[in-house]
Amino acid sequence: MESKKPIVKVQEEKQKGQEDQKSKVIEWEDYEQDLARLCSLTSALEETKRKKNIVEQKLHSLIQVEAQSLSRSNELDEMHEKLESRKLVMGNMSMHSKVVEEKVRKQEEQLSSEIRSLLVAGTALSAASKRMQDSNRALAGEKGYVHLKNLQKLLRLRQQYMISQVSLLYPVKVVIGRAPEQELESFTSTIKSGVPSGSKPVDQGSLTISGLHLTVIPFTKMSFFTDKKEVQRSSTALGYVAHAVSLIASYLQVPLRYPLRLGGSRSYIRDYAPAIDHSMSSSDSNSINLTSSKPVEFPLFIEGQDSTRAAYAVFLLNKDLEQLLNFIGVKSLGPRHVLANLKELLRTILSSEYIEM
């Protein structure tokens, strides 16, 4: 019980003290001081509130400025990133532009070279066009194509005149009545001409050159008792034909495929590609082709000669006649008709159509 009493007293004393504070009594002499002190405290409190408001306003403005600066900083960061990306794009574009510029430079160089080539070609073309115009004017003038045709006619007239002299020197005429062996019929046994054996000249008469028949006794029938005069006449006739062919070729300015070595009744004809005996070996034939640079001559006469070589010579002579006929645009009458082909050659050249060819 004694321990509880002091606690109760303490509580009572506290309650009394609080009541004394609540109900504090101020003396009149201290009232003015307390009132002045309260007024000064009130004014200080208001001043503090005012400053607090000012500080709050400044702080709010600072917060706004900080927020704006933060947003601006974010915007600047974004703009910086965009700028970096733009720089990267610009760098790529710059490299691409350099590559394109190099290509353009190369193309410009190529184009400049092509332009120079075109200028040179244009100059050459203009010069060629000028020459062509000059040629056209020359052809259209007095010394042009008409003059060329006149010169060609004069040349053909000159050729016609000279070949007419050959025709007078070696006239090829038709004699009525056929000889038993005429126009190299005897050569059919030794030369395979490719023409049927029954083919005959167009004219059924007997052809002669300077009055001589080209009649050759069959080689298989030649013997010691053969008429030597007839053999000589045939050789002479072949010599006449060879000389006439040589003159006509020179007047027409035609190089003969098989050149002639004239010697009257002992004339020869040359072959630059003689046939090779198939019985020879390949090595022998190759050695002949490599070593034989000279042409082979074949005789245009029979006496004392191999009949096969003489027949081949007459065949080559007729090939020369065929060459001349083809040169003036006439077809050959056949490989066995030497005098007939010569007569056709003379007739065509001495005709009026030859001047207008």
C-alpha cells in the first residue's frame, strides 16, 4: 500500500501542473510584453510563411526547369543518335558516290575514246563520201561509164580484128563428105572422156584447119606400114590448132590452164598437176609431189611418141579451148571435138554479139 501512494501523488501532481499551465494567469504588467512578443512572433511566422512560399515557388520553378532540361537532354540524346545514324548513312553514301564517280570517270574516258574514234570514222566517212560523189560525177561525165563502155567496145573490136587475122591464118572450114576417121574418133580407145561414144559434132561435114583434116589412125592399128604422111598431117593440124589457141588466149588476155610450147608439128602442152600412177606407193607419190617442181610436157604429135601421152596432150589442148569458150560465155561442144570447139570459138568472137557482151 505504501508503494502505490507515491505513484498516485505523482500523477495528481502532473495533472495539477497541466491545469496550472492551461490556466496560467498573466499579470497586467507582463501583458504588453507578452503581446508585443506575440505580435513579433506572428509577424516572424508570416514572414517565414512568405519566404516559404517564395522558396516553394522557386523550388517548383527549379523542378520544372530540371524536368525541361531532362526532357531536352533526352531529346538531345535522340538527336545525337539520329545524327550518328545520319553520319553513318552519309559515310556509306559517300563511299557509294566515290565508286559511282570512278565508274563515271571510266565511262567518260571510254566515251571520249569512242567519240575520238567516231570523229576519225566520221572524217574517213566524209572523205569516202566525197570520193564516192567525185566518182559518181566522173562516172556520169564524159569519161565515166559511157566512156568505159566505149573503150570496152573498142577493145573488143581490136580483139575481133586480131582474131579475124588468126581465122584467116588458120581457117576452120567444113568439107562435104566425111573421112573414115575424123575428129579424133580414134582416141576413144585410149581416153575415157565421159562423153558417150556415139556423140558426133553438130555439123555432119568434115572439119579442116588450113585444109588439113585432124584424122588420126587408131593407135592400136599403127605399125611399120602406117602412112607416115597422114600421121605428119595430123601432127601439123595439131600444131596449127595449138598456135591458134595460143594467139587467141594472148589477145583475150587469158592465162591458159595448160600452157603450150609451140614448135609447129612438134608442139608440146604442159600439165602442172600430172596424174600419179596408183601402183606407186604413198611414199613414192609424196616424194614426186615434193620434188617435181617443173611441169610435165606431153607431145601434140604421134610419131615416135607413146600413144597414151599424145592422146592426153590432145585432151589437154581441148581443155584450153573449153577454157576460152567459157571465158566468152559459150559452152563447149565436147572433149573430143577440137576443131569444132575452135570453129565455135572463132564464130562467137567474130559475131556482132561479142561487141555487146
